Amino acid sequence: LPSGQGPEAATPSRLSGRETEAQESQKLAGSRDVPCDFCSPMKLKAVKSCLQCMAALCDNHIRSHYEDRTFKNHQLIAPLADLKANMCLKHRRLLELFCKMEGKFICQICLREEHKNHEAVSLKEDRKKKEVSIVPTSYIHPLRSGTILGGDATKSTEVPGQCVLHHPLEVLHQKHPLSLYSARDEVNRAFAEVMKELKRLQTKVMDFIDQEERSALVEMGHSIQHRQEQMADLRKQNLWLATLVGDPSDHQFLQVMLTVSFLFIWRTYTPPHSHQPFDSSLFFFFHKAAYCVLNFDASTANEELFLFEETHSVLNLGILLENYSKPSQGFNHWPQLLCSRSLCEGCHYWEAEIANAWLSLGVTYNYRHRTEKTCMLHLIGRNGNSWCLEWDSVKFSVWHDNVQTVVQGDFYKTIGVLLDYAAGSLTFYGVTSTMNLIYRFLTTFTEPLYPAAMVSSGASITLKQHPE
């Protein structure tokens, strides 16, 4: 070798330069390191990040923060790659907490101000808990001589004194990881909740179906009962028609047939609760067959009432009489009276002229055997045995079983009453040049009915003896 060119000829200055270059190369930022923001073009590894400068600093550029008093209050933290993403831009503090209530990262000042009283957790502590749940301990084994898996899973490199991550398949063959048991528990709990909710929904749906089924059965029962009642009525009518056919009297047969025709047309063309005027041309043609001549029964009249000789007109003279020494009881406690004729079977129609005062027209079962103790129950319409139309000088209303129903309509001087006993129908009309339906009762009559009237002081009622 030439003199001075061997290894032993290297000078201390040359060795010092090489050591410096080696040290500088070791400080260059790697792929996993945070580079210094001020180095150019060779980026050295950052050792700190400044929250005020918003920059990562290497050993060379961090000196100013230690030596210059200008940077005395700057806060230095461990180097972060994306410092802006980890900073609270409002308070220029590190985002160290997570607000569970609003689901966002916050700093310590945020927790004391706009997130006061919110539940927050430390990011480091939360990460430790998450790492424990994500990486089971059975995956990691501390070894005196560790193994790092290379490109081939069967080859390994030993690294003394390190904890290494084994291949998951190898661990599964050795022992079931705790995470699988935890996953199974979570799945079982989730499906149990789903099944519980489905069971609850099934119960609700079945209850709804049961309720609808009960309602349908009740409605069906009512429909069947109604059809059975209709069948019974048809059987009665069939028997009545058979008896009528066997009647040898031609006059009686034709009279009854005229009434039957009247009933059919009247039921067909009169709605049950219509207040519109009814074309009375059909009615005036047929109602003569059903018209009945009525007279009041003087023996049932209250002593306030005055009957004219013909007994089809009544006037209340109560305002002209002195106080009675002994008030009447029962039916005669009120200024009312019955007609002498009872009505049952078939169809019956009558009219009455009334005064513009408090009075009632209707029908009732026989009162002579009634034993009600309360006087009010003897007034027609105030019990279950009578039905009436009442005019109180202001409005019309109907009464049955002490229940009042106010109806529309102005005052009519002439009131028509139609009783269809077999159909259980009692209808009141206001008679003018047209027939005006006031109200219709629909029920089932069980006893003969007596036309009745209540006449207050100064009022009068006259039963018309023949249709006009």
C-alpha cells in the first residue's frame, strides 16, 4: 500500500465527519416518523410539535423554543403528523377528550364551557379499553425468543425479548379466542332482543285479531237475531194473509188489501228520519183506508179538562178553576186523558188540531193497572210504556222512557199520527199542503195501544173525525 493510504492512516477529523454524517442519516424522517416542517430539502425526524406555531420541529429547529424567551409560553407536545386535525381551532388546545353526548372530540376548555356537564372520556384511556377488546390476549405471547412472520407464514425470524403477533389460524387451532365467545354472546343477546320484540308484536297483532273477531261475532249475532225477527214477522204475515184469503167477505178482503197497499207504499217512500216535505199525493190517495175515527174517554180525563159533547175536542180550564181540596193521583195527576179505542194489529192513522201551547200527543199502554209511585212517571212519554210528541210553545221534541229528543220543525196546527203496529212504527207528521215528517219511533209493541193527549192550561186539542 502507498504510504499514508491504509486504514491506519485515517485522521481524527475524517472520523468525526463520518460519525456526524451517520448521526444525521439516523435523524432523517422515516415512513412512520413525523417530518420537521422547517427542514428543506432533507426532512429530519420531528421531536416535538408546537401548538402555537402549529408545526412539527426537529432537534435543530426546537432549540429556538428553549433558548429564545419569545417562545417561552409555547406549548410543546409529542410530534403529531396532522396537527391541525388534532387541534381545537377555537381554543388552540389539543383534542384530548371525546364527548359521548354529542359524539365529537373536544379539548379541556370545551369541557368547561359549551360541553359543561356532558359525559366525556379521555382518548388515551378509551383507546386502551378498545385495544383490549379488539386484540385478545391469546393472540400475543411474550417470548424469550420471538418470531416475526415474513412473506411466508412458515418462515420466521427470531427477535429476542419481544412480544410478537402469531398468525390467527395458528391461534384458532390452539385455543378459541375470547373474542369469539364475546361475539357469540353479543349475537345471542341481539337475537334474543329481536325475538322478544317479535313476541310482543305477535301478542299485539293477536289481540287485535281477537278483538276484531269478537266484534264481527257480535255484529253477526245481531244480524242473525234481526233476520230471525224478520222471519218471525214474515211467518205471522203469511198466516194473516192465509186467513185473509179464507175470509168469505168480499168487502172485508178489499178493505184489508187497500190497507196493505198503503203500508207497502208508505214504508217504501218515507225515510225514517227525514225532515224534507213528502209528496202527499200518494198519502192522500191511500190514507183513507187506514184513517180511524177516535173519541176521548171522559172517565180517564183529569178534572181540569173540559170535553165537548162530541167527545173529540178537549180544553183545559185549569186557569178558571179554584184550588182543589184533594189533588188527583196516578194518571189523572196530570191534565191528560186517553181515547176510548185501543189499537193493535194493522195500520192506523189519525189527525189532531192543536193550540200553540204546551201539549203532547202520543200513545200508551193501559194506565189503569199501573202502580208507579212517582207522579212524573204517569206523564205520557216519561215512562217505558208510552211515546209522545210534545210542543212547548217554542220547539217540538219527542219523549219515551223519560228521554227527550229535540227535533227540527216549526209549529204545525195539524198533527198527523201514523201507527204501524206490526212494524213497531209510530210516526208524527206536520200536515199542511204537504206531509212533513217530524219524527218516527221504531220499537216493538207488546200490548194494545191507546191514543193519549196531555193538555196544559189554556190549551186545546181536537181530533179530526174524517180526512179532508
